[in-house]
Amino acid sequence: QVQLVESGGGLVQPGGSLRLSCAASGSAFSIYTMAWYRQAPGKQRELVAAISSGGSTNYADSVKGRFTISRENDKNTVYLQMNSLKPEDTAVYYCNALNLRAGRYWGQGTQVTVSS
């Protein structure tokens, strides 16, 4: 069982930056692929970025070059650094942990609003 708690969301102006954090409880954090998803009003949840247990990363085309995902296994934490934010990045951002044997877990979400 893994519990995920996101933090770091908020209101930011276009062009600004935010860093989201996701703290995981439980053991064996390092075996999970960790990811950030987002869901805007009226839209489906979409993958933003993911980082494997080995550190490989992938990003949605819409955030490449602006967002960076990273993890600190000794702190059971995954981060999403978001730069050059746009109004279309406004969404609830969810942390996700996936391991094919151990299961999939979601955080409760954190709101990111990009607006002037």
C-alpha cells in the first residue's frame, strides 16, 4: 500500500514557475514508476511526465522543454518543476505510482492555476 500526498500547487502568472512535490508513504518507493497526470475542467486526465525506477523520463509533447520530473528515492519524493507556465497548464495535478506487481496508486491532487 502506498499513500501519495501532493503539494506545491497554487496561482501563478503566465510565464511563472511552480514546483510540485509528491511524498509517498510506505516501503519500496524505488520500485515504482512515478508520474504526474493532470485534468482540466471538462477534459480527460492526461499524462504529463513520468520517471521510471531507473530514472528514465518521458513527457507529454505539450510540456517538453518546460517541465522536469525528478525523484529522490531516499526521501520517497517525486517532483515536477514547471517553468514558463501557460494558462492551458491550468488543471488539477495528480501524482501516480505504478508497479505491475504492487499496483497503481493516486494522490488526491493539487490545483495549479495559471492566470494574470
